[in-house]
Amino acid sequence: MTAMAPARSAPDLSYLLDHTSHVLRTRMAAALAEIGLTARMHCVLVHALEEERTQIQLAELGDMDKTTMVVTVDALEKAGLAERRPSSTDRRARIIAITEKGAEVAKQSQAIVDGVHQAALDALPKDEAEVLLRAMNRLVTEHLATPAEAPQGVRRARQKS
Amino acid sequence: MTAMAPARSAPDLSYLLDHTSHVLRTRMAAALAEIGLTARMHCVLVHALEEERTQIQLAELGDMDKTTMVVTVDALEKAGLAERRPSSTDRRARIIAITEKGAEVAKQSQAIVDGVHQAALDALPKDEAEVLLRAMNRLVTEHLATPAEAPQGVRRARQKS
DNA sequence: TATTGTTATACTCTATAACTATA
DNA sequence: TATAGTTATAGAGTATAACAATA
């Protein structure tokens, strides 16, 4: 959706943010798809490499639901990039261990991600890119840190079958 | 989803754009919901007010599917903000005419939209806000103008029932 | 034949609920 | 009792197909 603001209005920040984030997301998806990854898979791969983490911990880091995590880990396992290992301290939990192949793919995917990001920043004058990042970081940590409550779209509890 | 970039990487533009656009979208939805509008309804309202436009033209302007347009116009009609009128030049097409009440609501909703945008920009130092807008406009018109093709997510044709 | 608007429906995504096994 | 992970499925959003009227 576009164009929240006609003439004589405040600049249409909604459009600017929505459009750029959408286009960048499609670029990223397309670039990662070339090595068989989704953005979520890359995200889990990278965080699981940093240290031993359970599915729940990885879900929180990637801001996903634990059920979404299940399918993401399923995909990583199926591709031979990760394995579920029982935690030595909690028999309920699974540590997501990255395989050797997974580590290699993670290196590639990180290069891809960095490349897509850098290409966008390089398309700007250096000083603009710098200020853009500073301003965006400020918004993310301050005024636009937390989402508003959903207005009417409250998800109803599902019916008992 | 968050955190495409760990240490030693290019700045995580994906996260910055996704997070800010998501939060701003929830703010906008919540603010517009107070007068019974969705962002789409506001968008159609404003564009239909500018000049006589058909549903298809409005759909293109708002980057929606024509079927999404149908439900949006349904909602506007039900709320008494717009009416479908037969086009005088093409008997297939419907002109979306905004009612008096619709015009008034559009004025309010535009003020709401501007307020949400301005509040975000006011949260930044003036020079940062200026450069942010310049940089975002540059990205939107240049490097991040057009989405990449969807990689695998090709929608299959539906089965004949 | 192509296009506007409509209805109906299928697809994708994600969250909810319910469950098992542990804690 | 609460939590980690799993399965199954409901709900929201949206695109596709088919259609009627008209171009």
C-alpha cells in the first residue's frame, strides 16, 4: 500500500519505510534463495553458531514463534545444515548444533546479507548513508522502539472441535 | 524477524527498515482505528477525493489487487463515506464518489496520518530528519525502486473443483 | 477479444490450542 | 505447577479463477 500523504502534508514516512523495507526484503530473499536459504534459516544459522542455544532461545533472538522455529529447524536439518541435540542440562530442551556444512553455508549467507546491505548503502552519498544509519538507529531505540497494540485485529481463541 | 547481521558485518539495514516500518504501521493502524478507518480506507478516501476515479484506478494508486479494492470500497460504503456511481463514459466502471461525511473523515484521517509521521520526524534532530528523508527518497527512486522477483514462492494455479 | 467489477475460494503465513515429556 | 518442543489447525490476509456485463 502506498501514498498516505498528498500535497501539503508531512512527508510520507510510511511509504518510504514500507517500500524500502519491502524491496530490500525481496532482494534478500532472492539472494539467499540462490543458496537454498530463507532469511529465517540464515538468522537461526548465525545465532546458533555464536553459542549453544536452544530452540526457544533462538526463537526469541529471531523474534519468531516457537512453532515457526520448529519448521525452520526442520528445514535446516533436512538440508543437513543443523542438528537437534539433547541438552545436557535440560532433557526437555534441544540444542541446535550447526554442522560443518552449516557453518560453511552461514559464512556464505552472511556475505550475501552484507553484500545486499552494503549495496544499498553504497547507493547513497557517504554522508547521507552515515546520517541515515544514525537516524534509523535512533528511531529504533527511541520513538519507534515498541509497536502499538493491535486495534481490532484481536486473534480469537480457536473453537473447540 | 530480526538481526541479519552479527558483529563485523555491514549495518543491519534490514532490521532497521523492517522494525521501523512495522512499528510505524501499528501506530498508524491504531490511530486510524480510532475513527473507524484502516490505512487502505484512508488511502482510497484521499485519492478518490482528488478527482473522479474508478475502482481500478484507485487500486493501482494504492497498489492493491482489484479484489482487495472491492472489500475496501464495501467498507467505505457501509460506513457511509463513499458511494459507487456508474461512470458516464464506461458502463462497466464505477466511479467512487466520496460523501460529505467521507470528505470530513478524510480531513481528520489526513491529520492523523500527518501527526503520526510528524511525531516520528520530530523525535530526530532536525538535520538528521532532513537527511533521513533525502536518503530514503533517493533509495525509493533509485537503488530500492523495484522489488526483486519472488524466488520460489510462485503461487500455483488453484485446482478446479 | 479484452476489461471492469464481483463472487467464491484456495493458498500462505502465522498464532493458538492441546499434547508429551520433562522440570 | 510451569516450560520445551511438537502437532494440528484456525484465522487473517490476499491472490487466483471464473463469471457477467460491457467495451
